[in-house]
Amino acid sequence: MSAEQEHRAAQRLLDRPVWESRIFTGEWVPGGAEDHAVIEPATGGQLSTIGMATAQDVARAADRAVRAQIDWAARPFTERAAVLRRAGILFERHADEIAEWVIREAGSTAAKAHIETHTAAEECHNAAALAAHPHGEVLRSEQPRLSFSRRIPVGTVGVIAPFNFPIVLSIRAVAPALALGNAVVLKPDPRTAICGGVVLARVFEEAGLPAGLLSVLPGGADAGEAVVVHPTVRVIAFTGSTRAGRAVGELAGRHLKRAHLELGGNNALIVLEDADIEKAVSAGAFGSFLHQGQICMAAGRHLVHESVAASYTALLAEHAERLPVGDPFTSDVALGPIIDGRQRDHIHAMVTKSVDAGAVLAAGGSYDGLFYRPTVLARTPVSAPAFEDEVFGPVAPVATFGSIEEAIAIANRSDYGLSLSILTADAMKGLEIAQRIPAGLVHVNDQTVGDEAVVPFGGVGTSGNGGRVGGIGANLDAFTEIQWVTAQSTMPVRAF
């Protein structure tokens, strides 16, 4: 970095006068919709206000992106890589400041918040390397000519990101899309628009990204629809619920656009009779209770062999009862608040209906404000709502099985196919079982929550349409088009 950039980087990144009550289109301007209050879920207090975009704001940003993207794609890859490297350094340098906003705005614990800042830096560093990756191959031709394919940018990428991992679920599409020569229009969830939107805008602004290449436009459903349908936005990267993903996919298909959909999950964690039960309980608790269970990869279905189910459930309930719940900004807690009252009520309704259906409440099942206790349901019928559907809360329903075939059959009852965990003393047996259960991610002897910048990520079935972000191959497929090119020294005479 230059001396001027070093000085600017040393300052606080998120000083409010720059962005408060604004949207970002390469510059900070008022949005066309009414400002949105940013609420701290742990306290109910207002942290700030953000600008909100209308469909017209989206259209203006997308039109501006076209002009900026042409110049950006024509620049040497080294310039694009340098911007991404600087962005990664800025995420590292301002990690504590950014993490504070993740804690307060998203209700995250400090550990989870720092996972986000670390991952964001890694996404940028890996994207910087992606910019230099070979982008084509020489092809054979039966004619005397040079024939090759090359990867070219898609143009403008629309990114629609949710509240639960607001930085990670934005940057994992934004960084590789920019590195490969695209512009990006990002619509973060208004509930986490500072850490999931303003942070990215400020980082790339300070990293020297040319104006117009990244727009950050919090907004309602009309803004999201505008991102999908605008004619210059050619690819949509959406992360959210299966219900919303179906609507986005349908709309994108109608406009002949690629939609990369990372959706919900109701992930099975299978505990075989030979597993170390204490370690299995540790894995199960982490998989179900991390970030209050508000993770698409959360362990939503604990399938435990009947010979060890009683001890597993008892230990898991004891573990849940010991976990402290509270304000992660002021206390050292394991679980913070649910994002809002609507989500809390959804969680509690699923727990209540599952108990009515025959599940036994072994721990939790209660709340104070938005603080929901980690909950364990014993002897859960596989048809109970909390076992059959995604809860998106700190709930661990436990069901039993008597044979491998039964475990596989129960696991395959779900249409979701995101993450799968198998805990066993025989890792090869775990791999053999995994081959019979459709899932985009498989972890033998680990819990269900895991992601890295260098790996392809995505689910199957109602969890999405495959590994569409992460790693070299998935990112190239997501954010470039393949173009075939031929060249020959003389023009042949074509007779027909």
C-alpha cells in the first residue's frame, strides 16, 4: 500500500458520516426508499440507520455497472488481483472493528464474528489468485487453424445475501466475481446491511476498486426482484430459504439467466453404535447450537443408534443446559439472540408442535425475549415438524435407528441435501454410508457445519442446484462464460 493508503487504513473503517442513511453505488447517496433502522437484537436498541434502495436505484446501479465493467475487464489481471489483495488486508486490519458490528447487528458470538472476518480475508486472497488462473485451453480441430476456448466475464453479477452469516455469504460471491472481471450489484438483508453490505462497500472503496463496479443496495422484495430481472445482470448468486430460492430461480429462468441457489438444509448427523459418545455429543451440540442454529448447515436431525441413544441424549441435554445464553457484546456466552421475534416464534412453534407429536423435551424449549435456550428433543418421531423440516434455531431433535439400512432410509426421507455428518470408529464404513445419502457436503467424524474459501460449496435437492461457489472450478463456472475462438492465416473459399 502507498503511504496515503496506509494512513487511511489505520483509521476506523466504519465512521458513520460516510454511510449512514445512504446506499452505495460507487459513491454514498440517499436511497429512494425510506431509511431503515438498524436494530440490535440483543437489546432492541437502534444502532444506526441505513439507506434503502428502490427498483429504480437498482436499475441505475446496474446501468452504471455496465460501463465500469468494460474497463475493469480490459485491465491487466494483476490490477484486479492487487485490489483483492488490498481488500483481504483491510479485512484483517479492521477485524476487531468489523467483528463488533457482526456481534451487535447479527447477534453473533465473538468467535463466530471472527470466523466471518477471517473467512472474508481468505475469500479475497483466494480471489486475487483466481484472477491469475489460466482462463482457457487450446482445442484440437480437424481444420488447419488455431482453436481455443477462453473464459470471459459474464458482465454484471447480482448477489442477494441473507442475515445469518452476512459477510461470508456476500463476499464468497462478490470477491471471485470481481476478480474475474465482473461488476457486482449486492442486495444484503436489511437486518444485517451494515456488516453484510456497508462493510464490503467500505473495504473495496478503501482498496481502490473503481467506482461503479460494486453497488450495495439494501432493500425490500421490489429491490430483490429488480436485481433478478434487470437485463444487464446476467448471473444471480442467491443464498436464502428454499421458498425464496424457488421464486428467484423461476424468475431468473423466465429471463434466461443463470441462478446459483444456495438454499436451506435439514442436515442429518448420524451416530453409529461404535462412535465415541462424548465426542459425538460435542459435535452434535456444535452442529445444532452454533449461532443459535441459524445456519443452513446446522445439524437438524440427530440419528442415533438405539444402543447408545439414551446416553447420547442425556449427555446432549446436560451439555445444552450448561451453555450460557445472553448478549454476546457484553457477556461471554455460547448463544446470542435470535435475529427477530418472527423467527423466534417460528422456532418455538416447531418445538411445541413436535412435543405435541410425541417428542420429549429433554432440555430448553423456553425463551426470554429473543434469547432461546438450546433445546434437545428426545425420542422424536421422524414425522415431527422439528425433525421433518428446517427449524433454523437452536434445536436438536434426536431419533433412533436399529440398522444401517434404517438410518439411510430415515436420512433419505428429506428432500434437502446440503450437509451430512457420520460419526463412527470406522471411517470407511462412514464413507460407504455417505455414498447412499445425497448431499453436497459430507463430513465423516465431524459435525455438519463447515466451509472454506478453497472448496466448492452447495447442496442438492431442495438445498440448491449444486456446488456453485468456492474453489477454482466452481467460481470459474459461476462467474464466467466459455467462448470458443478460431483463427487462421488465410480465409478459405467456402463452396456449397
